Amino acid sequence: MAVAGLHHVTAISASAQATLDFHVRVLGLRLVKRTVNFEDARAWHLYFGNEGGAPGTLITFFAAAGTRPGGRGGAGMATSWALAVPRDSLDGWKRRLKRLGVPVTESPGRFGDRALAVDDPDGLRVELVESETRAADPWPLGLHAVTLTVTDAGPTVAILEGLFGMRVAAGDETLRRVSAGAAVGSHVDVLQAPRAAQGRLAAGAIHHVAFRARDDEHQAALLAAVRASGLTASDVLDRKYFRSFYFRERGGVLFEVATDPPGFAVDENAETLGETLCLPPWLEGERAAIAAALPPLRGAARAM
Ligand code: ZN
């Protein structure tokens, strides 16, 4: 029954181009899919991840023309995310970020983590956390953790443990790390902030957090468990690259449960992921109008 960790985390951005440039050119992620928000095809939905776009490595953005700036995290929201980078790569990252003119700070880190912090173009804090994994290249290995800010951690932790089969790995009542035991995308840090203000869901804020179901059967069991607990969940929706259901957990954060299959190679070659606008079958008939209405988007390459 236990979830296999985080699948992806999705934020809102004011500029698709600035988001693409930052995450590919600066952070060295790969754009693995350029599609639209299936609920609002006027917005880009950009997926960034490792080379193959594996679940657990994905951060994604909705970006439409005219999106309000000034988003901020608050009670009942995911408020920051962290990417795992290879062991012994932090000094190189610091030099790289300085060279590229990106303000970088040493982050205090959590639970013994060593980390750097940068802000993305919309002001969303991103941490680069050193992992135990060695790699030839410095590029992010995947999600390390996502932080949820809630006024009372108890009900949120109970869902992560009781429904998702995750385990409290460290921390105290104020900040608890709940882990799935996955190689990437394992940790959810639950920050209890009884007096946290309401956030603002606009550019620079995180929209939702998705967890991994191994397959449709696993997902169906998770959906049944969520509903049996008294929470209201959506039906399973076809997201083309995975199938998903959604529910708001008791602390207010929007959760999604997404299947690992079929993945991003379902409509593009592995070598050319993210290079062209991909649409689900039900939007193909409107392709010309959709493409014309989206803000223009050039490709980007990793800066050396
Ligand atoms: Zn999602």
C-alpha cells in the first residue's frame, strides 16, 4: 500500500521562458515535456527532471500569460522544495551559481543535510542538498524533500503515515521529516506553524504535491483508502503521462497520487523529450489555436 515516494511537485510561474532558462541553463535539469495545463490550455505545463524524467525527479510549472506575481507560501501549502545533488558537488555548485550571477546562500540544512539555497525567477526558494550518491556530473539527481507548512502537523502526518505508509524519520513536533524510503523523492518535511498566515496562490507559490503509485492497481487501493478515511477525492483522471487522483489533505495541502506508467516517452523519443509541444488526444483538434495563444518559448541548454 505504501507510496513509492514523491512523483512530482508543481508550482506556478509568471514566465515560462524565465522558468525554462533557470531550470535548464542554471540548475541543469532537463525539460522532459512541454505541454499545457490540461485544465486550462492557455497555460504551459513544463516538466523538468533527470534525463529520462523518472518519477521522483520531477518539478513542474504552470505558466500562462498574465499570471499574477507575488505568490507566497502559507498555512496549508507546500512552501519550498529541495533537490538532491551528488556528494562533494556543493563547492562546485557555489562557484557555478556565482559565475552565472545567481545569488546563492549557505543554507543551515536540516537533519544534518549540507545545502545551498537559491531563489528561482519567481522568488520560490530552491535548496540544493548534498546526497550520499556519487556521480560524474553535478546535475540534480531528483527531489530531496518538499516542505509542507500547516498549523497543526498531527493530521497531516497521520495521512502520510496511515494512508501513504511513510514513516517519521527525524524531527520533533515543529519540524518532522516523513520518509518513503525511496532513492529519490523520499522526504516530506512537515513544518508546524500555528500562527502561519494564509499564503497566496500566484507565481512563485507551489500548487500541489504528487506521490507515486506503482501502477493502476496500487493507485486504486490508495484511492479506496483515502475515501474510506472520510476524505473527498477526485476520480482517476488521464494525465497522458500518468493517471492521477487528487484530494486536499486535512492540513489544506492539495495532494495528487500519480502512477509511474506510462511516462514521458509515450509521445516523444527519449532523445528529443521536451522539444515540441505535446498535447493529449482530446486537445489535438485545437492544436493551432492553443499553440498560437501560448507565450513563445525558446529552448535552452545547460550553461557550462
Ligand atoms: Zn500534478
